[in-house]
Amino acid sequence: MNKIINDFSITVGTVNGSGSSTANNTILRAIFKMGIPVSGKNLFPSNIQGLPTWYTIRANKDGFIAHNERRDIVIAMNPNSFARDLASVAPGGAFFYADDIKQPITRTDVAAYPMPVKTIIRNDPNVPSDYRDHVANMVYVGVLAHMIGMDIDKIYAALEFHFKKKQKPIDMNFNVVKAGAEWAKANLEKKDAFYLEPMNKTDGMIMADGNMAGALGSIFGGVQFVGWYPITPATSLAESLNDYLPQLRKREDGKHTYAVVQAEDELAALGMSIGAGWAGLRAMTSTSGPGLSLMTEFAGLAYYAEVPVVIWDVQRIGPSTGLPTRTSQGDLTFTHFIGHGDSQSVILLPGDVYECFEFGWKAFDVAERIQTPVFVLSDLDMGMNQWISKPFKYPDTPMDRGKILLESDLEELKGNWGRYFDADGDGIGHRTFPGNKHPMSSYFTRGTGHDDHARYSEEADVYLNNMDRLKRKHETAKQYVPAPVFHTMKGAKAGIIAYGSTEAAILEAQHQLEKDHGLATDFMRIRALPFTREVDTFLAKYDQIFIVEMNRDGQMAQILMTEYPQLAPRFKTIAYGDGMPASAKWVREGILAKYKGRKAASAKRKTAKKAAPARKLSAKNTTKKNAAGSKSKTKRK
Amino acid sequence: MTETLPMAGASANINLAGLSKNDYRGAPSTLCQGCGHNSISNQIVTALYEMNIVPEDIVKFSGIGCSSKSPTYFLNRSFGFNSLHGRMPSIATGALFGDYHLKGVGVSGDGDSASIGMGQFKHIMRRNVNMVYIVENNGVYGLTKGQFSATAEKGLSLKKQGENQYMPVDICMEALVSNATFVARSFAGNPKQVKELLKAALSHDGIAVLDIISPCVTFNNQMNAYHSYTWGKDHEEPLHEISYIAPRNEIMLENEMADGEVREVALHDGSVVILKNLEKGYDPSNRYDALRVMEEAQSNTWMLTGLLYVDTTKPNLTSIYNLVDMPLNRLTEADLRPAPEMIDKVNALMF
């Protein structure tokens, strides 16, 4: 049997609340420390205890670590999902199961391995009986480690990290891992093809989740006020702020330069943040779709009153009883149009954990420069799962506090200023904030219906003037928001547009489309609204542009169609949202299904031609990357 | 924006802050002639002027409604935020973190606080935000032309609305059970008491609720309505006469204080509220007594006015947060952005 090295997925089926996340994270981290590109995705129900839950890990030597539907190795710990888990294993795959689950193994095309989980745990005198169920999960870590060649020292390192160097739990868990590995060594015969081998592809990388990264970025952005309300999957963002602010903003006098307030609901969470932003603080809130709905009225007010505030939306699916623990990109159009009357939102779209950190600090600069709410749209997959990442980078620009007038400035101006007066022609006025002691510093804030000097007015021309200026200001925002990122290919025949967490799936699909179908594409990942000039240029280049996103109706496509109506016939929506993170398969299949035009037929011919030499090359083992990739590919087909 | 700079023009009536009463005024009112809210605005101006508080040290807040328009009509030189219906509390809570040396003065209404904003009203009480929270209470929605509010009494009939079927919300009781640290009620037709209670409220370190019955002259001023002038005048039942004494001795105790038992309530800044009890032994630091007298007043349809409850021992919201001495909104990048070497520490904290 040919070995399949560093290119497979592991899925663990457990009961929610059984403590498997420690075990699963340990596997993920150990593989990461072995230098192999890897991702881990927790596919969990909205439940505290009892419902089935899965965790999928994908190791891929070429760095293609988007979610993959294919299940190579499945570990079954949950009797209730046993049959389903067994059925899900790909032919030629491996199936590990707790041997106390007395259910028939109905397949002959997979390698089945029983594991005496309960026996091993009961035989370990160091595991107290009330810890048994939790620690039992370490048995499968140990068995798997032996069977696929996971480095036991890296497992130790993962446990050391997880238990923050507390020796007792580290030892208790590690001993069970070892017991599992030893049992496997003595009792199991390897019947599958999956192996891990050390690489050096994660050297210098870190592993973090997007919510923590966003919180850390916000701290480096100088966050001063956080109003928040718990909601999955955004909760851990605010909790990370609570965890890290005391460490990273520690002062000798022990006093605080920030405040985090858990509000009574999302209305108050944003209300407080807007109050703080208005009063001159770097203020933020974090929420998810339903919470954002509640924030709508305040978001509209902040747009018109021109209050800087940062709003993180870690997107999930649907309403309260939708699929609240599943990922989505379903809030884009809502955020785009949020408010009432005419409004336009500034939206940042981080694509990975690294950008969650970067946009964490950048969002405050944009908000204070433009004097408007800035929305940062993350999602559950990015926010709650561990991603490998380049190390976070210290902000490379000083804080931009925007146009602020202090006492000395007002002195110079002899008090002659107007809060909404467009002195610079960029639509942005100057602001003052409470605590300014100059007698001409104050102004009265209300929604719309004010003149350049913030005086009440319902005059038509005053209103129109103000609305025109707001539009001008939105135009100015284009200079301050992050430009798109491009992944281009030689001879690209079509464009792909996406945003957020789908990048890994699209890069993989792009690779497959070129390799297997001869379809070269250029990919632009949009990172902000309003669209910058780079977007205009990209759109002009291609007859066919596939807009890929995780929702039903193609929300980015809708926005592009309204912003660029003359180009609408070029846009092809590849929208899909079932709660799972994006996979290369649906991106690829979606694009192939919609790819049309003059070149379609020749593209197919080219596919055949191109694919053939690729296999030849791989046989000669010219390039490692292609070789291994097509080898496993051929094998599976 | 004010057109008047401080000290502009010579005036005989300059307070210790060097300001004239004009420095405390706002834009001309656009509320109805005779509206109780205007009288309250005037007392706010007078109270602050007499207390020598600089307008820049006050931040005004309001929600939506007739009452919420009134911050335009006083303190031109103070920052003000006319926010959303029922959401004044959250805006004020966040804004006062900007500079915790500032005092909030919020004006809301019965619709704004007792209906749509009931949740935020109660939560700002339990957080003890440092502000005076005035409810200009008239039992009716004015701007939408005369619907019942949640404080309207059962059985009240209004043109177009018919008869109110529901029991009313009592602002003071709601404040008290939500752990407000200063609860008082007054009547717009009793400006002296309004002013003295305002002064006491401004000196209180924490949330100070002032429920001021302020009749709506247009939509709810029937002879028999609880929130009318006639009814108010006839049924007002002062809990005690009240005088406010500033921490310094410049303002003397007013000499028309009647005989009777006198109780001094010391506020955090050293100032004192002196209550002359009409009801013997009434102790405004006793929550139980406060609830009892409110229950009694309700069952007798008295309008009980005065300082119902005060607790000066609880810290206000921002002081719980142990903030740096300098206002947060004066901090700069050096205070706020961790040093460059911290990024390595952060990356080392990740796996």
C-alpha cells in the first residue's frame, strides 16, 4: 500500500460537553508543531451537553487547509452518531472507535480499529473517577499518535500550552496519551495508508483564533471602551479583551486606561460604545447577526451624528433559533444598508486571523478619521477556530485620531469653527469632545437636521447640503480602507471575487481549476467597502467574474451589481451557505457549472492536455509539490 | 453654539465662577406656552448658576420626546447628546467614561423612560452612573399628539384615546427597587423645591433620579388628571421642606425654614441637604421607609414630593473602574498602544 503522507483529514465524533476539545486541540497543535500545515474546525451544535458534535482536522503539505468534505480518518466516540460516522468514511479510510460501543462494523472498504478506551482509563490509578470521562478522550489521541506517527513530544508541548504549564493535569493527560499509544503499538496492525512526517512549513508561525486576534489587535489599537453583550460566536472576542487588557495595558500605578462594560443587551452595548466614541474614546462592541439587528437604530444614528465606533460582527447563520453555532457570510448586505434613510457603511473584511489582528487596530484609525461607525465582519469559522498564521505584526503606522480640536486649537481659531463644516473639502468636519474647557468647544449632537454648526434646522437646503457632504465623506473613506489582495495566474481567463474566511478554499479551487480543467483565474479578495480603485480596475479586466460567498443569495454580488450596474452581466454568483466552512469542492464545482463563453470548449480540451503532462511530471518527480499532490489525487480516484 | 463668551459685557450678577446667568441659558424654547418643562429648564439654569458650576463641566443627555428636546433650552456651553428614544442611559453611560470628572444632566420623559426605555432606565440605576436623571413626567405622549404613557393613571380619559385600562408605572418606585442611590419627586409648579432638589441631585455622587410631575398643557391638563396643574397643586404632599447648602458657606440656610424636626443629609462633596420632616421620623436613608411612604401616597392619591431616598455610600460607576487620574479622552498613543516589544510577548503567548 502506498503511503499517503501529510495529506488527509481527521474527523472526531463525540458527545457535546464530553471534554473532547482539549483532545482535538492537542492533535491539531501537535501536527502544527510537526511543521505540517493544518487546520481544525469545530462543527458544534447549539447545546451545552448531549448532542453529537464533530471536530475536523485537515493536514496538507501543500498548505491547502480549507475545510474538506472528504473524511479519511474518522474517530467515533459517540454511540448516537456511530453509524453515521462509519458511513461517512471515504473508501480506503480508517475508522477508530471506542470498543464499548457495541455496534456492527458494516464496511469492508475501511480499516476499522477498536480502542479499549474505558479499560485503559479504568486501569490508570492516577485518573480520579470524576475526571475519567474527560481524560478518556486522550486515549484516542494516543492511539492515533501511534498509528499515524504523530510526534509524542509535540503532544506534550500542546498539553503544556493548554494547561498553562500546570504539571498535574499535564501528567494526567499525557500518561493516558502514552497508555493509548502503547496499547496501539502492542495490539493494532496498520491497515491504512495515512502517515504524518515532520516538515518545516509552519516554522515561525503561530496558532490563534480570530476573536482573540481581533481583541489583541484592538488593544494595540488603543481601545478604551468596550460595551458588549454575550452572543455566540462573538463572545470570546470581548472575553479576550477582558483577558488581555490587564496584561498588555498594565501601568505602574495599577490604574486603568480602559473600561469594559457588559451591557444589558446589544442596544445598550452599542449605545454605550457610541457615547464613549462621541466623548473621544476609542470605543467598540462585538456581536453577531441578531445582536447587530438590535443595534440597527443606533448604527443609523451614529452614521448621521458622525460618531466613530467599531462594531465587530462575528457572523453566524440566521436568527436566534437558526443555526447559531454555524458559520456564514450572511450579514453583508444588512451591514451595508444598516440604519434608516440614506446610509452607507464602511465595512472591513478580514480574511484570516492575521488580518483580524491588523484590522483590530486599523478599524479605530478609519473610524476616527472618517468619523463614522466601522463594521468589521468576521465569521464563526475565523472567530472561534484555531488558524495558523504569520506572527502578528506591530502597527506600522501611528494612531490616526482624525480631526480633533482641543482648547489650544480653538484658541487659535478664536472659537470660530463648525462641527459639520467641511473645511478641507473631504466631507469630514472637525470634532471636539466633552471635557474641553474652551467656552466655544461644545455642540449639541442629534441625528440629522442640523447645519454646519450643529444648530437645529429642518430647512431643505441645509439637509441636502449635509447629505451631500456625507456622501463626499464616504468617497474619502476609499483612501483609508484596506485595498484588495490579489492571487493571479498566468493567462487567466476569468476573475474570482471573494472576501473573508473563504480564501483558503478559493486558492485550492483555483489550483484545481488550472491543474485539472485548464482554467486559469485571477482572484481578488475584497477587504473593505466602499470599494477602492483596485476593485474598479479588476472588474474591467474579465468577461466572467465569479463572486464566491457563504450565503444563499450572493450578497457581495448584489452589492457589486448595484455599484457597477454596467458590468452586471459579467457577474456570476457562486453562493452557498449550509453552515459549514467553505470548501474547494463547492467553489470549484460552482465555477465549472457557470463557466461559459467562447473559451469553454477549448478550455476542456486544454484540460485534458494539461492534465496529462502533469501526471508525467509527477511520475518523474520533478516538483515535489505537484508530484505529491497528483499522486494522492490519482490514488483516490 | 453660544454667541456669548464668558465675562463678555459687564454684569452686576456674576457668580463665583465668574459667569452670568446668561452663560447658563440655552436656545429659546420651542415647547408649548406654559409647558412645565420650560419651568424645569429655568430651574436647571438657576441651580447651576447659583452653585457656581462651570457649564463645560456638565454634559447634557436626552432621549426622544418633548422633554428630550429641552436640553437645547439650557446650558448652551455644555456638550449635549440628543440620542434615541429610550436610550439616553446607554449613551450617557459610555460618554461619562470619556472624562469622569464631568457630571451628566439627563432629561427624559415618562414615555422615554417608563415605556420604551424601561430596561435602560433600570440598568443605569444599578450601575450608579454619575448623573442627574430628570424625568419630566406628564403621563402622555406629546410629540405624537396625545397617547397614554406608562405613567398615566388607570381610568384617565383622553381625547381620541378613550379610557386608560392599565395600572401606572411609578418612576420613583422603579428607581428605588433598581437600587438607585438618590430618588426624589417634585412638581414643576413648585419651582423652589425643584431647584433645591436639583442642587442636591447635582451634588450627589452617582445616579440621582428626579421624577418631576410636569403637566402637559396641550394634551393632558384636565382638572382631574393626576399630571395636571390643578390636581398637582391640590394634591401635592411635600414629604419635607428641603434646603440645599453648598459645601462652602457662601450660601446661607434660607431663613424661612419652618419649625419642626430637621435632618441633615451630607452629600459626598461635603454639601448638605436639610430636610424638614412633615412626617415625624422619616429617614431618607431607609429604603423600607421610602417604599412605605410611596405605597401610602399611592393608596391615598397623594403626590408625595421631596427627597425620598438617598444613599451616599455606594461608589459611582467610573470609580469602580479604577481609572487613571487624567480623563481617558486626553490619553495619547503613548498611554494607549502597548510598546513595540509587547508584540513579541503576544506572539509568544500564542501556540
